[in-house]
Amino acid sequence: MNEITTALLARFRENAQAGALRTLHAAAAKTELKDLAFVPEAAAKLNGDFSIELKTRGVTWQKKSGRCWMFAVMNILRERVSETCKLDKFELSGNYLAFYDKLEKANNFLELVIAHAGKPLSDRMNEYILGGVGDGGYWDMATDLVKKYGVVPASVMPETWQSTHTATFLDLLNTLLRKDAAQLRAIVARGEDPQPAKEEMLAEIYRMECIAFGQPPERFDFEYRDTDDVYHCDRGLSGRTFYEKYVGDALDDYITITNHPTHGLPMNLHYVFHYMGSMANRDVINLNLTEAEMEALAIRQLQDGEPVWFGCDSGACGDRGEGVWDPASVDYSGLMGGVDFTMSKGDRLEYHESYATHAMILVGVNFDETGRPDRWKIENSWGEEAGRKGYFVCSEAYFREFVYEVIVRKKHLSEAQRRLLEAEPVRIQPWEGDWL
């Protein structure tokens, strides 16, 4: 293995003596790199209205939690409630769904521990399991929760400090789960039934959640005043009955479209995986299509008057304060003396440089003089302080390179795409889905 030699260092030093590098260093010494890399004239090209722009009812705020995927689903569902009840502004409870999300993740974790208890801890699956659970998730996970537990208004189960600042609770939860894993493996090794012990473990986790987040209501009253100033009160609802009555949407009508142009995941592929964050016995279901097909489906749904849940790499080519995601608006190459950071979309995925880190909803798109999209309007869940009063815009270049999945109704699929979805899905390993 070759070492760094004195001669090699001397060559590096000689190459770093250029005046431009000294100027760049002077700028970088006291300024955030993201601010230095921002290109305002490029970002200004993303200003303006949108050819298609959907009405939404206020920006939500997930605060210091990883519940973006859940908030994006709720931000779509709340529009149904607002239309049904004639409300100008309305929010669903993120705390309610997140409570059951963590309980379901814990149950899935413990079930996976039992299922793989006969394998050594060094086995790839056990290493994956013991990585623990987090806040993050996919569309399918959120809709599984909604179908099982329903939804409730934010006023019925408000946020707590812990629900909006989840890091410490998740650390405690994962510590407990790993302790439980050791006990369950020992029980299985003795040839005993692990389920009674697992139920006690879940009961303990449920109590922890009640302390941190509050106990979800079994029944509640839905009181509101509509835009006509008429008062309404619907009593004795559960999360399920509220969902069925005021949302009433068939969540099974949707499918996740991914664009993962990697060597291991061919295009035109119907595939599934069982994620750590899933419910037990539930899978994440996807259809892998080209970027052009994914984009066309997103546009079709916006034209139909419905927002689009999507997953992207929010850490790439963005400025949170300006509310912009655009490769041309962030010049790290020039700032770093001409270093070329370019990678293909597939290579970024396969080499773990990029993946879908954040979920939001598309609520608008603009078309240029040729009819092609050139910018997209986004409703985020980072509160009104971020971006343009909570809304962001991304360029077409960003969409092509850093948007990895969109959720569309199956009715928008072509006949060929529907046939792919009807085929037997290919099952991939859960840790492959974890970073795709």
C-alpha cells in the first residue's frame, strides 16, 4: 500500500500556490460554504408563477424529527378533509400516526429478531436488523398506518416536545430493542416460545411512548366552523371512522414509481422489499421506470388536480433559506478550485453518495415555450420560516437528477406499465431498499 511521500506533498504544495486558491481560501475562512457556492442569478431564473398550481391550505412543520414522509401523506389527505368540510386551514396529527409508527416498527424489529435468531449476529440480515429503527419511512408505510389506525385532527392529539425532537427517544428505544433482541435470541436458543416475552416487551415500549407522546385517543369529537361560518360537531369518532368519513380515499389506488438507474435494478421492474420500518408482514411495493416516464406520470396527476408525493435528496444542490433546489444555483466546483463532482444518477445511488433523504409534495409545474417542464413548485414540511414561506421550487435539472420516487394513482399508468405491475414482483434484499 503506497504512502504519501515528501515528494508527493511537495508537488501538492506547488500546485496549491495559485492566487485564485488563496482568494477562495480567504472567502471560505469565515463564511459557510453553502452560502459561498450559491449563484443568485441562476436561482432568479426559477422565479415566477406556474402553468399548473394547486391550492393548498398552509405549510406544516415536522421540526426536529424525520417524519417528512408521513407529513407529505397527511398534507395530501388533509386537502380531502378541507374540501369535504369547507375549511380554509386544517392539519392532521403527526403525533398520532408517529406513535403507532414507532410501535409497529418495534414489533417488526422484534419479529425479525425471532425469525433470524438461528443465524449468527455477523449474518448480513442480523447486522441490518440491529441497525435499529428510526423516524424515516416510505409512502407504503404511511398508508399502511392510515388504513389500520386512521387519522385524527392535530387538535385531538397535539405535538409534544418529544414528538418534534425525536433523537433522544429513538436512542432509548433502540437501546431497549437491542437488549430485547439479546433476550429473544436466548429464548429461541432454549427452544421456548418467544411470543409471550415479545408481548411484554411491546407493552413496555407502549408505556414509554405514552410518557413521551401521550396516549392516542380511542374516541374524540370533531368540532369546526366552515367557511360559511356554520358550526359543526361530530361526536364519538375513532381515527378509522374519521378517515373513512372525511377522507374516504382508496389508498390502494396508488403506486410508488421509482427511478433507480442502477446495475442491480433494471428498468421496467416491479419489485418489493420488507423494510425495517414496515409493519410485520407488509412490504414496500415499487415500479422502476425511466426518469421520463416518472416525470410524465407526475405531470399527469398534477393536470388532474392532485398533488404528488415525492422523494428526493434534499441535501443536494439546495439553499434552504432561498427555497431553491437547482444544480446551476450551487457552484461547489468553482468554489473548490474546479474540482469535478459530477456522477451519474445510478453511480450516486450505488456508491451511497445520494438517495431519497426527504419527502414532500409537488403542487405545481411550469412549462417552457416548447411545452417541457422547467420548474416545479413544492410544499415542504419545514415550517413557514424556510424557503418561500414554506414553499420551495426545484429546477427541471434537479428533478431529473435527484428525484428518485413519486406516488401516482394507478389510473395514470399506461397499459404497458399496468402489465408490469400485474407481473409477479421481484423481491430485493431489505438493505438494498434502505438506500434506494
